[in-house]
Amino acid sequence: MVGTHTSPGASGTQFRTLLLCFIVALLEGLDLQAAGIAASGIGKEFQLLPPQIGAMFSAGLLGLLPSALLGGWLADRIGRKKVLVVSVLIFGLFSLATTQVWDFHSLLAARFLTGLGLGAALPILIAMSSEAASPDKRSVAVSITYAGVPLGGAVAAVLGMVNFGGDWRGLFYVGGFVPLAIALLLLALLPESQAFQNRQQEAVAAQRPVATVGLSGLFSGGMWKSTGLLWLASFFVLTVLYMLLNWLPSLMQGKGFSRADGSLVSLMFNFGGAAGSLLVGRLMDSPARVKTAVGIYLGMLLSLAGLGWAQGLSMMLLAGLGAGFCALGGQLVLYAMAPTLYPTAIRGTGVGASIMVGRLGAIGGPLIAGQVLAAGLGVAGVMAASSPGIVVAAFAALALIRTPQKQNI
């Protein structure tokens, strides 16, 4: 059991925290991948060109930008639980709104507003799961929570394969109604972060206001180096990850595979991602941290090449599995380290800021892919355009592993 205490009550609280964080991550993964799986049906209904579909993907990611930072900042001030509940309500409501769009512009608006809710949730999930664990198990705790994202994507792929609801809207009905129910569950059952509560209580006992530190805290006292490296790696890893998450089904159809084949490769991508998240999380808590990072980023390069050049379905399935394992594993390397780089007072802000910077890459990735495809360079061209960023991310992550960590909470 991951935990800071051994008492049954404390263990139960930690388990409940991780389980609820995992469920929210599952819903986030479902919604993030729903747009990619539904893209073909949306494109046909509204007669969208590839660059417009890329804009739809990026609109959702654009909403993630301000809310990732704002959500983490608010969580450091008013509490993790309150902000998480509100964010889940927002992305549930506007996922439902996506089913009611009537043209390209209303589609962009709905995806942007959904992104506002999704963006605020992720940094809180990472901070809460890290704070629920003992120092030697924090990477595992984050990996358990984050494994929900690719598994949620796998659920979306399965729903797409069975054509749930009869058309593309079915995915967004699931991604809307279920979060609204889960928000009520969070309100009733999710405990507030003990680290956050301890900080509040210490301030009360000392009869002083709770110290607040803004973005400047991410760069003071030598923190600028860690923050800069984390941002650099996050930007390039998410560029590639969201290019794959959003475009993989369409890329498969562009290579002549059926919609069902594309959904199957997406399913393998997400299963590989869940496995990569869990295994890398365990390895990041071991002495093999450097070897793990080297292996996972090298694997990203090899799997991108595999997706670009594989021809038969069996090879594409294998490449999709490897790409998911390495891409999500590469992101988990960063998410496992991010909470340990910052003290409690700025943990949510630090994690949220790194996710926001990563989302800039995530916005650019789908747009770049759309332009490469429009230029007629095909799947291999998309994968080739992704490779240099992985090399940069690998060097930044390796440098980051060697920086001191704020294991205190």
C-alpha cells in the first residue's frame, strides 16, 4: 500500500484518494481521445478539411492552457478538492454541449470550454496522488493515477469500435453524463490533501496568514533551472503525444486501413500507454531512473519510425503498442518528477505551469500534423517531423533527473 502512515484509517484514506483520482483521470483520457476517434464522423457531418480538424483538436487543447495554471494556483490557495470538483463539473457540462453543436465555430467553442475543465483537473490529480504517498512511493502513486488517462482513451476506442450511440455524439454523451455523477462522488468521498491541510494548520497555530507564492516561486532560490528543464521536456513530449492521440485514427485511414482497424490501433496505443505509465512509475522510484529515461525516449523514436513505415495491420498494432508505451511513459517520467521538484506551497502551481507549457506543444502538434498531411507528405512525414523534439526532450529530462528534489511535503 502506498502511504505515509501504516494505520488502517490512513491507508484507507490514501487508497480512496488514489482510486478517485484514477477515475477522474480515466474520464479525462476518454474525453481527450474522444475528439480523435469522432473526428471522421464530425468531419463528414460538417464537411471539414484536415486543417479544420486539426483546429478542432487544438481548440480543446487551447482551453487547457489557462486552466492548467489557474487550477494549480487556486489549489495551492483554497484547496485541492474544491478546484477538482468544479473542474470535473465544467468538462462534463461542455462535453455534453459538444453533442449539440451546429457548425464549425460552435464546435470550436464547445471543445475550448471542455478544455477549460480538463486542464484544471490534471495538475491537481498529480499533486494529490503524490501527496498521498510516502516519499519512496510517489512516482508509483502518480503512475497509478495517470494510468487512468490511457485507459480512458482505451474506453473511448472501444466505444468508437462498437459505434456507441449510433454516431460520433455517443462518445460525448458518456464523457458528459459520467463526470457529472463523479463530481458528486468526489464531493462526498474525496479527502482533502493532508499536506495542504498541514500547511493550513501550521499557519493557524503560528497565528499568521498562509504564505502565498506566485509564479515567481518557480524561479527563486535556484528553482529556475529545474523549472526551465521541466518546461522544455514537457513542451516537446506533449507535442508528439497529442499529435498521436488526435491524429492516429485518421492517419490509419489515410494508410488504407478501415475505421475499425484505426480504432484497434488506438486501443493498443492506450493499453501500451497504461503499461508504460505503471512500469515507468515503479522504475522512477528505483536507482534505475537514468536508464529508464534513456530507454523510454529512445523507444519513442523507434516506435515513431515503426508507425511511419509499418504496412500490415499486425505491424501497425505492434507499433501502436510500442508508441503508447513509450509516449505515455515519457510523459510519466516528467509527471513523476514534477511534484517532487516543488514544496507544498507551490506544488500545484509548479505542476500546473509545466502542464500549461506542455499544452503549447500539444496545440502545435495536431496543427503541424494537419499541415504535413495537407502537403501530401503522409504518415511517414508526420512521424519524421516529430523526431527532433524527442531528442531535445530526452536531454532535458536526463538533466532534470540529476537536480535536487523537494521530498518534503
